[in-house]
Amino acid sequence: MVEKERWDYLVALDDELLRGGVMLSEWCSFIVREADIAFAHGAFLAAILTTVSAIETYLRTEYSTGQKNTLCELIDQSDMEELLKKDLHQLRRYRNQWVHVACPEDDEIILNFPEQFEQELEMKAIEAVKILRKTIYNNQFI
């Protein structure tokens, strides 16, 4: 996908998934916009990291018990359908692999095969922006 196609993809997701209205905090709206910009400009790792941040911000707004819950706990205590929770946990675990690199000194594979990681990140970013929208559009009003 090129930049225009990525913007078109985001618009198509909104058209497909948003049937009413949603209320988002300004923090969440700001982070969603940053995730969209990163995705559209091809910064796929940044898009994934920012997408998960937007999801956590949304869940913290909607489902926090006032304690400092982890993202895992926020997902589990939400009233979202189980399939979406499963997708959120998979995305969270994928993000964690990049945020908490186990052996950063073991970089031979990324040096020799960067295109493998770039393709994987693009596919995951496409998934991530869809999961983000499913999450923030979960409690729509008409």
C-alpha cells in the first residue's frame, strides 16, 4: 500500500465500523490521530505502538476501577466480546516483543533480513488499526 491507499483504508474502516457516534477523551482522540498518521506514512512500528497506547487510553477511560490496572487487566475486565479481547491480547503481546526486546544485542537477523520485519510490521499495523477501531467503536450510540 502507498500513503493514499492507507488513508483510504482508514476511511473505509470508519465507514464499515462506525454506525453511530462515540465519545472519546481528548487524550484518546489525540493518540488515535497520531496512530493514524504513523500508519498512513508507513511508520508501521510506530503505528502499532501508538495504536496500543490509544487502546489502553480508551480502556482506562471506559473500564478503569480507579486503580493502576495493567493493559491485560483492562482488557479482561472490559465488557467487549471475547473475540475482540483475544485480538487485543494478541496485539498487546506482539507490541511487548518490540517494547521489551529480549536480546537487543542479538541483531544479526534484523540486519540481514530487514524486509522480513518490515513486511510483518506492515501486516500487523493493518491489523492494529482495525482492532483499534473495533475497540473505540465498541460502545456506539445512535
